[in-house]
Amino acid sequence: MLKTPYLLFLGDAPDQLAAKTAQGVRDWRPEFALGQMRLANCKADLGLDEMDIAQAWEAGARTLVIGAANRGGVMSDDWMPILIEALEKGMDIASGLHDRLQDRPEIVAAAKASDTRLIDVRTPQNKYPIGNGAARKGKRCLAVGTDCSVGKMYTALAMEKAMREAGMKATFRATGQTGILITGSGVPLDAVVADFMAGSIEWLTPDNDDDHWDLIEGQGSLFHPSFSGVTMALIHGGRPDALVLCHEPTRTHMRGLPHYKLPTLEALRDLSLETARIVNPDVRVTGVSVNTAAMSEDEAKAYLTKVEDRMGLPTVDPYRHGAARLAEAL
Amino acid sequence: MLKTPYLLFLGDAPDQLAAKTAQGVRDWRPEFALGQMRLANCKADLGLDEMDIAQAWEAGARTLVIGAANRGGVMSDDWMPILIEALEKGMDIASGLHDRLQDRPEIVAAAKASDTRLIDVRTPQNKYPIGNGAARKGKRCLAVGTDCSVGKMYTALAMEKAMREAGMKATFRATGQTGILITGSGVPLDAVVADFMAGSIEWLTPDNDDDHWDLIEGQGSLFHPSFSGVTMALIHGGRPDALVLCHEPTRTHMRGLPHYKLPTLEALRDLSLETARIVNPDVRVTGVSVNTAAMSEDEAKAYLTKVEDRMGLPTVDPYRHGAARLAEAL
């Protein structure tokens, strides 16, 4: 659990896309996004107040979040004096980079001296139990995809927002590093040891109010051979009551695998239901979320209508049109 | 890769069952089972030559395998002088216990001083790649089960034996600690980090001769919610050409999960094929392996005949009747 609010450190991000983690915090948890700190050559800008470490601390920031990747995803030596200053001031540091805070002796020493925490969100921070497949109180919705990176995190966050706006009880449950940094907690599922995958998701989605929904961030795809085991653990550990199918219609092959075609939405529906029914016979598919970023507005509308007719399910692009219809379907 | 042959250390095993790892070596790799070493209160006996460390070294033993668990699965303090003597003599030590060799400073120091290796086979010994789902040369057969612990390892080992006896090229590929100790290599899949599960199995079953079969040890079950993700990674990483269905007919619920019934063999066949076809459209189910240990000979025969008629597949208990028919079906 990260302490909030955050100072979002953008470093020397070469473009706006490199700051997508920080952008995610700003978009989905604006109450955590106290200010931004940028180096001279930073090309990203979130439009937040510019703060140095002292100003951010004074304003209440309690965690410095490394919200941008430079080329290579490594921690630049130029960042070290800033990170150490933040620790000395009393802030924790959280990072989703491959390059770990824990592997930098000067950072570890500064954190120890100031009794602050270093949180590499790609590294599991808990010991998780082995899953037990038991029913839990409350409701759960899982986003599943025809492929990796088709908008599963975005869909779950947009549904959480729409549900809260409609007065429903809803909590996004992060299963990847970006989602964890955005919401301040979660399970970095792809870094969890195999035996504990399902148990980590049970831990993440505990008993709750009968009318509360967990919106579980999906990972991978049952149809992506590199990561299908991770997806399976999400389906069985998450024990979903509802599944939302996520798809990117212009993709010509599975991400990173030119020799694999994407499955149809029907195939995704059928295999997801078949596997989810092993833990919850009452699971339903409640909607389709399509990432139409590569289409014009007219193309997108035509495509969504066609899929809605074909599948008989509410079908939206939550980025273009919001997720209200996916939320209503629950 | 463990150095062979082994001195099998049985410690103070309270009964024969506690020495099942050592028994597995003796049954399946007798050429590795050079001798046994037992403490005064040991109740297990493999019928091998009794050797002390000096005698075993002299006879050629190059790894001391901890082949028994005492109560609690921990390493007893009484063992320490023996383990240190083995290391000083020049032997490696291999262990499948939860309690790790690497966590015992006196053992680590002795190994360092003598330039010998400590191999905790539950701990991955390699950095594995991310899976790429690509086709590989040679053939692969995977044992899948209606539940955990229904005889998948035994089935694959018995098939390897039957195939070798029939002059076929066959290699058992271990995916759990017992199998690794028996054959001297493998992947401890349940301890691999989620993202690398499928890749570790691709690594374990590389390109081979066109007429060579890998017999891949199964883990968990697609129908066991605690471990289904591990099984899925085996199906997609192993890219099997053939699947053998494994079952224990007297079990009343999934192992450790009283609220889950076992699936039918038909359900196992269908879901295994559906998921395996994602990576290999030509995959077939070639046989059924039933653990009939809890049945009389007559009951077992009647049950096997009934299943064979129902499924239209060669159906055997490899422990009672050998695996020749499963091998022929490939």
C-alpha cells in the first residue's frame, strides 16, 4: 500500500508516451497526483504544479513515484541525487521500472538511514497463500482479452469510474505495475511464483459487501501461449461473476507472435466461460470492450454496432464513449 | 544437471513411504542408485548396498541425494556432520526438501570450501526465457489429470520405460522435484515466476529428432483452481502432439478442496484438447491412465474395460499392467 499523495517524477522522459504511468495516475486517481517534477530535458508534461522535493514534502507528498521510463527502462544516474533527497526528506519511493531500487546500494542506504520505504512494484511485496477456490462475498468482474495489451486495464478503470459515478460500490484491483502505481496497491501477478498465482488473486479480492464489485485487471490472454497460465490463474483465483471481453480489431497477429492469429470474440467468450464455470457455474459474459484507437469515429461506430448485433452484448469503446453501458450491464 | 551416480541418503525416515524419492530413483534410474546410507533409527530400506561417505566416494558416487523426508520435511541437525563430510569428500548434495540447503550457513561454507554444488531442486537453477509458442522438431506427449496427484509422473515414467524397451526414442521431462531428483534434470515448474512458466517448458523440451518423444510430467489440473495456471503453462509451453488422460476413480473431491468435485474424463479430454489446439491444431488424446491402487484386481479390470469402451481409447493402469499400450498408441 503506497502512501499518498504522490510527487510524480517524470525524469528525462523523451516524449509524452514515456510518462504513461504518471498520466494514468493523473487520469484515474487525480487526488493522488499532487505535483510533477521534471528534469531540464524532459519532454513530457502532465500540466500539474511543478515542485521540487522540499515543496512537494511541504505540500504533503509522501511517495515519490517514478512515473516515466527513459530509453531502456533503466534508472539514470542523474536521478540519484533527487531520489536520495526525497528519501532524506521522508518520502517513500515507488518504481515500476525493470531496474530495481533495491539493487542500488546508495538508494538502499539512504532509505535505511531515513526509515523510508523503497517499493519496486514489479516485485511481490507479500507472501501469498495457495488458492483454495472458495466462494467469497461480494461480486467480481474480470476483463479478459483476445490478446495482451488490448485495453483490459483501461476497461476495468473506466468501469470503476462509471460505477462510482452511478453510486455503485466498485474497486479496481490492479494486477500489473502500472495499475499498482495508479491505485497504490495490487499484485504484480506476472512476477508471482507459479504455485501462488491463484492464491494471490484470492488475496487481492477478499470478502466484501454483497453489492460491491471488484473490477479485476486482466493479464495476458488464454489464447496467448506465452502468458495463458497467468490468465488462467486470474480466472480461477478471481472467481468472476462477470466477464468483459476486450479486443483490438485491427491487430493482425498475437502480440509478439507473428505466427499466431487472434481468436474470434466468440472463441474468447466460449473458452473464458468454460474455464470460469469450473469455479463459478453462474458466471456470465456481460459486455464487450473494443479499443478502436486505430479507427475513425465512423468506422468505430459501425464496428461497435456490428459486434453488438453479432454478440448480443453491450459493446463500447470506453475511451471514446465511456463505460457506463458496461457498468449498467452488471 | 546432477552428477551421477548417487548415494541415496535416507536419514531417519520414519517409514518406507518417507523414502519415496529415493525409491523413485531406484525404480526408474537404477543405474544412478549406487548405494544407500541410513541412520540408526531409519525405518526405510531400498535393498541397496549400505555405504558410508568414504565408501560411496570410492565406489564413484558424485552426488549425495537426500532421498527421504523426516516428519515436517525439515533437515535434521543430526544430518549436518554427514552432509559436511560428503561435501568435503567432493560430492555435490541435492535436496527436494522445503528446508533449503542454501539456507544453512555451515553447509554453504563447506560447499564453498570444497568447490562442490548445493542443488535445491525446488529452486529454479536457470533463468528461463519468455515462451514464444513456436513449433519445435520432434514429438511431445503430456500427461494431464482430472486432479493433482493422480499418477501423472508415474504414467510418463512408465511410458518412457515401455517406449525405450520397444526401441523408441523417448525422454521423460521432469517438472517437479521428485522427477528432477530421479532423472537428474528438469524444471521445478511450481517455483518458476509466472511470466516464465511457458518459456521454461519450451526450454525443457527443445528441438529433437523427428521420431523422438518427450514424455512431459504433468502438474496440477486445468480443473484444480489452485494450480490450473501451472497446468495451462505446461499445455502451451509443452505444445503436445499427444495427451494422456490420468485419473483416480475412487477420489470423491479435488485434492485439498472438499467443495470441488472431480471432472469427468470427457470434460478433461475436451478442455485439454481445446486449450492445446491453440498451439497445435493436430494434437490428439491417445490414451487413459488410471490409478486403480484402491481397487481389487477384478474391480480394476472391470473399470478399465468400461472406460476403454466409453472413451474409445487404450486404458491401462501402468502400475499393474505396464504402459506398453499407451506407448504403442503414440
